[in-house]
Amino acid sequence: MTDKHAVGSKISLISKSEIRYEGFLHFINPDENTVGLKNVRMFGTEGRKNGQGEIPAGDQLYEFIIFRGADIKDLTVFEDQPQDPAIVSAT
């Protein structure tokens, strides 16, 4: 059960391990408390303290990652429309 308006939106997610991921929302499953992202990149800890030292960004593009909701520290949905008034259309 996912809000249909949010599916496909670009998401920035920070795990409790302080690792940031960006991808596109595929689903939110409240029954299993999971979030699925597709086309995901891992940006590492980016200077956030996690007790394990700095984790660098990776080059790999993950086709799909399912995150446990309890291990998500922050989740941001990027705006659908560009904020630059010079942009007429974007796809």
C-alpha cells in the first residue's frame, strides 16, 4: 500500500548507520515496515559520524534495495517540479 503520487519520486534516504542513498520510490509497505527504492546510488557517510569511520560513496548503481523502516533515520522526497523559473519543461 503506497501513496500512488509518491511512487517514482526521487528519494534521499539516510540509514541509522549514517549512510545516504538516493533512488526512486518503488513502494512503501506499512505491513512489513519496508521501503523499496530502485536505481539506487550509495553516497556513503559524507562526514556524518557513525562509529565505524568514514564510508566512501560507491560507484555501483543498485537496481533495487529494500530498506527496513526501523533502520531509516531520515527520508526526503525531492520536489517533482524543478524550482528554477527558467525551466519550462523537464522529463
